[in-house]
Amino acid sequence: MQADYVQDVQATSSSLYQTPRVYDAAFSHRDFPAEIHVLTEWYLSVTKGEPLASVLELAAGPANHSIEYLSRGVSATALDICPQMIDYSAQKARQRGLSLRTVNANMLNFRLRDRFDMAMLLTDSACHIHTSKDMIRHLRCVGDHLNPGGLYVIELTKSSSPNYINKWSAQENGVDLSIEWGANGEDESRRTVSATTVSVSGNVEGQSIEINETIKTRSWSQFALEKAITASGSFTVARRYGDFLTGSSINDNSAPRLIYILRKNA
Ligand SMILES: C[S@@+](CC[C@H](N)C(=O)[O-])C[C@H]1O[C@@H](n2cnc3c(N)ncnc32)[C@H](O)[C@@H]1O
């Protein structure tokens, strides 16, 4: 399983996913409590008030969304193919006195004994699923791990949005990083699968960072994703949003994301 992932990443130094502290610092601008608040509102709205007791975060990375759920008393499991990410997320949860269940596996074909109320695939991690065949396999696998009527939340990045940002900096205690995700001129929206260049440079806690790598990614259109959802037979689209805001619309051209709330079919 690990070999598939490594084949898709060509790094000139270490890989961003294999240096989780750097990944976490680079994406620390996200407001995890606010996103979890909205996700929970959507869950309650779609399920008409069913209790949310357990979540499964796929391609979880540092698992910040899972950790936020744990802090609210919801049991959480984080799955990732990268062992460094798994170790990092478990340690991060422990430091907050929380017990995160972690699984080192491929999101395309994992097998767990537990069943969950909601699964999440966030921060455009669907870009690591490259073909429709794999997306269908993935959706069926996730569906098999949900309780009846359970939800699956998929967040895609909309690179055609005027609010899409591919260059930013991260500054916090001991962190000073410049990040570029996809070089200028790489028009991801025109290609289905592309080689995305990722550059991160600066300092994290006194350590100098220089990461330059190319990651094979897929940009999922609404059409391709919805076709795969229908073909999987596992889910029906319950809601579509353009951001982690209650009233956001997927049809707003300036919306920076495409967020799907899928409901497991009976
Ligand atoms: C863009 S990061 C997203 C991390 C996290 N979801 C977030 O919101 O910050 C993508 C993650 O997907 C993981 N990944 C890539 N391919 C995977 C696969 N086939 N199965 C499971 N995890 C995978 C990487 O190791 C990385 O941690």
C-alpha cells in the first residue's frame, strides 16, 4: 500500500507529508473549531437531529478535524497512508489529553470492524484518487463503514475560483514558512490528472526547511465526482456547499470550495 503512494510523489528533498509538523504549520490558518461547528450543523440538519457519536477522517494528515471532534466528546478515528502522519496525529491528540484511534491504511481499500455516523475527506484529499474506477471503489468502501443513513463529507478545492490561493505564508510561534501549491501557470482546472509542484521553505522551530516536490493529483469536476457517486450506488447527494459557511452555495462563482454532503443509501 505504501509503495503506491511513494510512486506518486517525487521529492527533491523530504516530502511534505513525511514531515507532518511542517504540513501542520503550513495549513494552520484553517479555523478547525469553526469548520467542525458548521459540519455538525449540516449533519444535524440532514439527519433531522440524529446524534453524532463517531467520525472517521480519511487521508487525515494531522487529523485536526478529528481532534476537534474528540474534544467535543465525539469518538474519532483517523486513517492515513503515511505512517509519519499517523504517529504525529496520535501524539498531537495525546498532548491534549485525548485518545485518537489511528489507522495506517489506503483509503481506497481499507477494512475496519467499526461503523461510523460520519466520514470526512477534507482539504482536497480526493486529489489523491486519480481514476473514476478508484473513486467508485473508494465510495463503496466508505459506504460499507457507515451506519445506516450515515453521511460522507467530501471537500474539494475549486482552483477556478477568484478566491483560490496557491501561495501563502505561515507565521506563528517558531514557524516562518512560505508555501506554494502548484506553480503559477499550472492550470489545474484544465487537466484531470496533473503533476502539481509543491514548494515549502523557511524555518520550523529552529530547523531550516526546503521542500520541493511534484505530486500526482487529480482535480475532480462536479460532473466527474457526481457520476462516480451515482455509479457507486452507495450514496445520494444530500447537500452541496461552496464553503464552510451555513448558507454558502456551490453555484457562487467566488466560492473557494466544493463541499458535498453524501447520504448512505439504504
Ligand atoms: C492534503 S493532505 C490532507 C490532510 C488532512 N485531510 C487535512 O485536512 O489537512 C492529504 C493526506 O492524504 C494522505 N494520503 C494520500 N494518499 C492516500 C491514500 N491513498 N490513502 C490514505 N491517505 C492518503 C497523505 O498522506 C496526506 O496526509
